[in-house]
Amino acid sequence: MRRLYPAGLAAVLFILAAATILIAAGCYHKTAAPVPVTVEEKKEDPLPRLAAEEKIAGYARPGALISVYELSRRLDDPGTFIIDTRGRSFKVLQASYPAGHIPGAVPALHSNYCHPTYQGRIGTPLQLQDFLGRLGAGTGNEIILYGNDGLQARLYWALKMYGYDQVRILDGGLDKWKEAGFDVAIAATRRPPGTFEFDLAGSKAEQMMATAYEVAAAIGNSGYVIIDARRNDEYLYKHIPGSINLSSEELFNQDRTFKPAHELRALAESKKITPDKKILVYSNSGVRSSLVWFALSELLGYPEVKNYDGSLQEWVKLERETEKGLQTARPEPEKRRQ
């Protein structure tokens, strides 16, 4: 006998049956998995990196410089310690470092590694050890220095002079880093204090630092060249007698990287600065002179180059003679002609 349902109940049963069919159909037709979006990785143009490597390999001491490309691959290396040397004053440091720096770099205030007694002169080995340890550097770190006014070269010169050889200058500094497209950091880098010690048995102060007495004795001596590393207008206004002008600005390409070895050599030789001479370099306070020292000693391999750390500030304070205008020829002292 056929069972009859009220009209309302029949409608409900019909809806339930339709829903069951739709659910069952969904079991057989799974939703297609989303197609992963492929993001094309930005490819590095190898030509600038290869050009930088080739240029640096052409220097007498390639290990004195590091390119921004090599440093970018070493940021996560715990043995790499980067120092931002742009802090010529506290005001300059406040305006530069927080505005952007290489990730992991710590800032260095110039006055913290200057001599406590002799204003502007480089600090003692013990002072620099304490300074670097407080920054977080440890003995054995490879120290990478970058700056924009010569302090990177001055600190490099000091570390090498006190016997620490694991130090390099970043070619082109922060500007080159940005130009290459690498990220900069804003937040300050905090490192725990480290233990840093010089091996003073390897100190080369006598070979690398000139004194006022040595500079005075070199005037008129054909075996020496005294170089003024300041701008030409500064040189013309006042300079040490017999010195020649090789401005630190002449060492750089437009992007603030060092010129290649053959150009630096041609520049030096055009001013009669040759590796057979004993070379003494000065500026106002031993900063820009350290750049010329670096180019001649480290990049060209000239064997006897010294930085006069006291420079013109000390020379004038000692009431030594100065000249104005172009270099004038001076006769060699009688006893040196023999």
C-alpha cells in the first residue's frame, strides 16, 4: 500500500535529498589546490663585483681593502667586526649613524681614541685596546672600517702600527654600499664588551710614525719626500718648507672608491714621489695624511712611508718655519752632499 505524506513534509524531504546529493557530489569533485605564486629572484649583475675584485687584486696588498660585494656576503660571519668611523665629533656621529649605517656596524667617536694629553694625536696602545674592547671587538676579529673623511684610514694606520694586521678598509664606504643596492640599518647595533689586545712585540711605530724632528731633518734632503695631503688652497696658504702637494682627494674615483693601482702610481710619479725615497706625509691633524699613507704604503707597496701624526697643528705649535705659495727649491744641507 503506498504511503502518503502531507505536502509540507514532502517539501522538507525533497530539500534534504537535494542537499545530500550536493554534498555527495562535493566528495567526488575536490577543490583544486591553489597554484603557488613564483617570485622571480633578483639576479645580481656580476660585472661590478668582478671589476671590484680585479681592481683590488691589482694592489700591492689586496688584503688592505674589501669591496662592498665581499662584505655583503660576510655580514653574518661572527668573526667580522664592522666599525663606522664617521664620528669626527659627537654632533657628526648623532647626525650620521642613526640616519643609516651598514647592518651590524658599531659607531666610533674620534675623541675616544685620541691621546688624552696631546690633543688630536692618536691614542696609546692601551687606550685603543680598551676602546675596541668596549665597542665589542675581540682579538682575532677581522675589523672592517668605513668612513668618509679619512678617519677610517687613521684608525687602520693605528691598528697596523700597534701590531694588529687583521684590519681592512671598505672601498667606497657607505655611499658605495647604498649604490650597490644593499640594505642599511637604522637601529643601533649593541654588542657585549670584548677582550682586545695588541701584540706589542709586533709594534711598528718607529717604521710608521714620523716626528717633528724627523720632518725637520728631511727638509732639503734629496733622499726624502715630504707630502702635504691637504687641498691645494690650504697648501698654498701655508705648508712645511720643501713639501709637495698631493691632496687626499686625488686618490679617489667619483664614487669614492680608490683609483686603481696604475692610476695611483702615475699620480705619485707625476709629483716625483717614487718608492726609492723615504716619504713623510702630513695634513692638519694626521687624518687626511693617513689616506695618502694608506695609498702609498698599502695599495702601492712603497717600502718607507710614515704618517706625521702631529702634522701642521704640532708643527705650528712648535713655532717651526712654514712657507706660502708654490714649493721653492731648497739646497741640500752641506753635510748631506758628501
